[in-house]
Amino acid sequence: MPSTAETALRRTPLYERHAAAGAKIVPFAGWEMPVQYTGIRDEHLAVRRHVGVFDVSHMGEVQTCGPEAPSFLQHVLSNDVRRIPKGGAQYSVLCREDAGILDDLFTYRLADCEFLTVTNAANHERDLAWMQERADGFDVDVVDRAGDFAMLAVQGPAARELVAGLADGPLPPRMHCCEREIAGVAMLVCGTGYTGEDGVELLVDPARATTVWDALMGAGATPCGLGARDTLRLEVCFHLYGNDMDERRNPIEAGLGWCCKEETGFLGAEAVAAARAAGTPEKLAAFVIEGPGIARQGNPIKGGGVVTSGTFSPCLERGIGMGYVPSEGAAPGTQIEIDVRGTVRPAVIERKPLYPTKGP
Amino acid sequence: MTDASYPDDLLYHPEHDWARVEDGVATFGITWYAQEALGEVVFFEPPTVGTAVTKDEPYTEVESVKAVSDVIAPLSGEIVEVNSALADKPETINDEPYSEGWLVKVKLSDPDETSSLLDATAYQATLA
């Protein structure tokens, strides 16, 4: 059930490791999470150049199994679930009937009729309830597994080599997953990430998470906080739920039409199809500030629109961001002006991603 | 980053600013605690020379990767000089918060205001 009362902040199994390493710890989506260790810029560049590790154990997991698991997920998820091979991964959104986005999710197919879906921490309870309420009539079990996994994202051009050195067999290719032992600990290894770099995400028994963390540190990975996770994902224009889309936005205006397959008849498909056909008044666009200054979430864009994510890009060394702008003014090359706390900052809309990475 | 330090020859404002007063002109900056809390400063656009500043009111902003923060004036007066070198090297605010990382110099309009500021010991007590 959705939690209604304020509860105490939760700690991941790696909290003591973060504290001992001198991380700056902040509340995030109900959890005490490391925002940075030595500095966002250093951690960001470690991921772009070598390998960084993020504790993302706050993220939730929902397991769906049973004979009708594929047809149930096809009903609630926007992408074509039938196209996920066994041991495959797929990105999709969870939509309301009116196409409002409830969450964006990765779903892993563990067996023909067994799936694991990773949720955003702040949305987990709502996603779970939404899925369970719509499971009536399907021969399926929708199970909360959020307490059963710690999650580590190992990302960077050297990430695979580093993890492979601790593994008992080959790592899954990009957009695939498999059971593996890493540092002697059995886990689900997934060829996915949120940085634009190659790498893997590890879903592991919380009781064994410190063993894996210590092995990764011992092998030379840089611990990275949520601060660098945000700058990395924004350079490659990955969406952040709650910033770049929420239930008031549909996948078409959010630029997520590519993961919506209306022919599957998923919940919200009709509304998505209508938005796709008619176009939307606004579109999410990526921009680079042309001179000095850093736009932030909530800054108005002149002529209509608003910044939904804004930061300083350590790789481009200037202000970057994403925001909704009128669709007729969303083309790359369009000049815009952003009101940054009273100072007008010129910016230009650019093609996504803003920072092209070499991998994956 | 440097280790925590709070020089004895400065006056401190509880909003984590310092002032060095000489002949009616004060140099302003942010404290070690402030730069540590902020993280790496990546952007500082100095205010305009000639602008009036008012004690306890924001007079400029410093930005880290993650956030923008107002900087509070520890004393009142008129800006007579700004540290324009910070535009190219804003990280100096982290590296040398009390020397090369100064922000502005202000001709004081009411030098008696200094009596309300804290010494290094009293300021550090507010951080405990």
C-alpha cells in the first residue's frame, strides 16, 4: 500500500562504508544517500575516464511471475514486452489511461514467465500498488522485492574489465542480464546504466553488499555519489522522473515516444497515440548555455517553457540542461533565453545527447 | 580541499561569511565551512563596483555543480573592488577562502556594525 505517513529515513547496507569514506550524506526519496565523496567533478570524470561505483540501493524492485506475466506486463508497460528475450532488458514507462507518466523503468526477463522491474525509489510504492491493482484477471503474482536487493552501478570505460576480473564467468552484453558470482557473491548482473558509459548494474543480497563494494574498491573503482550521477545522466540527456517528466506529462512531449508501442494496447496507448498524431504544445529539449551562468530547475524560458533539469557540465565546462519549450521552437540550433534568477542567459537548443560518449 | 581553518584576525557573520576590516574598508569572503558545505565552486560572477550592500542581506551568489547559494553581507557599505580573477578560477574560493578567494572590498557606511560580528572562537562555537 502507498505509505501515507512520514517515516524515518532509511539507510542502505552500505551506509557505514559511505560514512567511513567521508561522504556527504543527504536525504533523497526517503533514504540517506551519499551525494558526493571527494567532489562531484572528480567523481564525474572518474566515470567518463575510468570506472566509478554508485550505491543505488534506494531503487525498488517488483517481481512479476506466473503464466500470464508477459501479457500482464504488456498491459501496463509502454514498450513491447514480447520483444524482451530471456536474459534481456528493456526500458519503458508506466502510464495512466490519460498517458500521464507514473514512472520510467527497466524490466529484466529472468525466465519466460518471470520478470524483475526496477522502480524509482520515490515511486516504488505507487508503482507496486498500480501494478497489483491491475493484475486482477491475470494469472500472475506481482511481488514487492525492494527489500531483497542492494543495487550497485559500476560505470565507465573500464567498468566491464574491472568487474570481469572479479567474476566467475562472462558478463552479460549491453541490455542483457544473467546470474553471476562477483567477488564470490551470487547476484543478478545487468548490462545497463544511467551514465551513458558502458558498465553493469549489480542486484545483490543486501547482506552481502559490503563484500561486493569492498572488492570493487579494492580493484580500483572510484566511489561516486548521487551528485555525479545527476551530472552524468544530464550530459547524455537521460530523463530524471520528477524533474523531466511526471504524471502531468505524456511520453510524446517528454521525448519518450520511442519506448511506446501503441499497437500492444497498453494502458494509456490510446492517449499516447492521440498525442503522437496531433503533436504536443511543448516538447522536452536539451540546451547549452552560451556564455557564463548555470540554469537550474524551475528557471523560466522566455517565450514560454521552463527548465526541468539544469547543472554545470564537468565535461563541457558550461551550464547545460533540459526543459519544456513550445514545440515550434524545439529544433536544434534554436536560440532561447533563460531567466536565471533575474539575469537573462542566452542558450541554444542542441541535439541529444549533449555530450556524446564513446560507449556503450 | 584544504583542512578546516578560521583565522583569528577576521570577523565572522553567522551566515558563514568573513570580513577583514582595514581603514574603513572591509574585504568579504565565505568561510571554510561555507565552501565545504557548498562543494566545488564552478561559477562566480562578481557584483558591480559601486553597488550598495546591506548587512545581513544577500549581495552576490556562488554556484557549485549542484546548487546556487546566496552570499550574505556581513557589513554595510559600497562595493569598491571585486575579485575579477574568480571569474576564470572560481575554485580559488575552495582552495584559498581567506586569501586569493576573497569576493569583494566594501567601503563601510557604518563601521560600528563590526561590534555585532563574531570572533573566530565564537563563530566556531556556532558550527558545533
